[in-house]
Amino acid sequence: MMRSGHTGGMTNTKLLLVVCGVSMMMNVSLVMNAGLASSSCTQQLQMSELNYKATLRQLENERKRQTGDSKCPTCQACPEEAGQVVEVNDEEQDQQDVKVAQVAQMGTDKNPPWVWLPGREIVDFHVWKPEGFKTDNTIYDPKEDAKLQELFSSDKNKYARSPIPMGSARIRVAPAKWITLDEFAFAHDVFFEEWQRFSFGNWLGVKCQQDPMDAFAIQDMLWRVKPDLLIEVGTNNGGGAIFYASIMQTYNPKGHVVTLDVKPVNQNWMTGKNKDNCKGCITGDEHPLWTNTDIIKFIQGDITTKPVQLQVEEYVKKAKTVLVVEDASHRYPETLTRMKVIAKYVTPGSYMLVQDTKMDRFVGRLRKKYGNLKFGPMRSVDEFINANQGWQIDRTFEYYIYSQHHRGFLKREG
């Protein structure tokens, strides 16, 4: 990959080199002989991205050799900087990126690392294209998905693999610039997390930290399954409970949401200025759906303790269809511990939704520790599926391709 030391104006060295490269091809004497004229342009556009990067490097090095400086003679200077765009020689970093660990090693020899289990994932082939596809500006070859997984992660304790459906699919975003679906989705994930976008939204006026695309997919799941009891582990300010209850009320006015947290609803787990990003918003326990009905039951406590489980089970006994949502600390092994407890409440054909599986990948791809997170929901899902028959990872509700809960929709068979 190419990086620039320039921080203003045209910050993308690659784009600058594209312009310079075209200029150099038009003025052949500056760069190369006439035999590399227009046909070379056409060939460049057809190259893979790695070959394309190499070609750009060759063009730039040749230009420097010919002109004796590091400024493209036919390009205008960037407004904030009168000239030189410094290219960092990071081929060693590129090679290191390619060798980044493929699989997170976990468990023992008797409990092997995660694997894609045949028959344990439900894939909607109406949404995903196993035969591949090609349009004017997109192309997908399913064989490339395996290569994409190899590109990421072999770092022993990291999760860097791509969970994105059709992640290797390429999208043309400029005449000679392609990005993968994986890069697009992960970039949004990083922005959404680090810029705290999740803290701005609300549902019916209540602070709600659900990504909008996931919210649409979740309401689809609720409508199709029609649970009369939803158990949510991780209430925070109650936006999720209000969201679930409002959807459930449309098909079953007698449905219930039992939501649990170790802290009161009026305490936001976020601290600092970002806790008030949702201007004018209220907490769930201030909403009429919470205060004026018996639809929502809040239990303050830890679901792994027996007294709390007994309270929850009073509601489970009366329910025909139960769906559970795990949305608590997002840390391993706590997430896995809670999954083992709440899985028994899920009725056959219903779901356990494990949220924010994205968290593991922040550590794997960015080599960055988030809080005290080393592993999280994704590893918890992997170990749970490997150890428990009768469950499948249902990817049907990932049809928007982007999700913060990839591989987190777990369906109980039956």
C-alpha cells in the first residue's frame, strides 16, 4: 500500500500518481518511450490492485529518474503545500500485512480452533451469489473469498478474518480505483465506533445504540419469528427494549420484553461528553411504553446468578416462543458464559442474537486493544457453535452485507 506524508488537499498519494501517470503517458518523453502510450492505459485499468500499485511505483520512480525531483511537473501543487508529496517505501509493511495471522488459535488440541462447519451456517443464496457476478462497476468471484481469509490473520491471538458476506467482491469507486466489499464495510465499522456514531440515534425518543441497517434486519427477524417473549441481556438506557417492544406490539399486544442489566436504566455505560450525544433524548424508563404498560419488565442483576435466572424463568414458563438477545459487555469469556445460560431459554426455530461480533476484529485488524477487550462475541460464537449441536449460524438477515452482528444470528434447530 502507499502512504503519503501530506495531510491536506490531495491526501491520497495513489490518486495523485494516477493523475501524474496519465499526464506522463500524454507526454511520453518524460517517462517512457512511445510504445507505452494508450494501450498501457487500458491494460492498467484491467490489472489487479497489487499489480496496479506496483505500476504506480514504477511510474513514479521513472518520473523521478527523468526529472530529478519528487514533484510531478505537470500537476498543480496541493493548496496547503507547495509541492512535494513524500512516498513512504512500505513494501515490508505490505508483506507483513499479507502474513497477518489467518486464524485465532483457541482452546486445546481436543477443542480445536474455529472452523467453517459444513451445514452449520444457513446462507440465503438469493441474496448471496455463489456463482459470482459481474456488473459495470462490481465483480465477484467466490474463489477469492478463501484468498481474502488467507490475507488476514495468522497472528496467534488475534481475530482479523473477514466476516463480510462476499467480502472479496470488488467495487470500482473511481476510473482506476477498486476497493473490496470487506474494506468498505470495515471502514464504516471503524468510523461508526471511533466517532461514536452509535450514541446519536434514538427510537421513539429513547437513546438507542443500534445501527440502522441492523435495526431493519432485526425487525424482520422479529416479524418472521413472532416471539411472545424477548429476553434482552444488556439494557443500558433501554432503547433496545423500547424498539423490540414496539415491534412486538404490532403482532402480539400481550407480548413481553424482559431486559436485564447490572446497573440502573438511567445510568449510561458511556462516560464523558459522548454520553449526551443524543440531544433531547430520554431513557427507556421514562417512555410511556415502559411506564404505562406491563410490556417491559426490567430486572437489575446478573443473568449468570441463580436468583436472577429464577425471575426470568417465571416469564419463560408462560411463553410459547422465546427469542434472546445478548448485548452486554461484548467481552470474552463473559459473553460465552452468558450465552451458555440463556441458550436454554430459546425455543426451537427461534434465535439467540449475539450482538457486536465486530469487536473481535478491531483487535485483529487494527492490532489495537479496546478497553480490556482481547476477544469478544465472535470468539464466543465460534466456541459455542463448536461445542453445541442443534444450533446454526443463520446469515439470512445479513442481506444488507454490512452488519455489526456478522455470524451473530444463531438459530436453534427444530
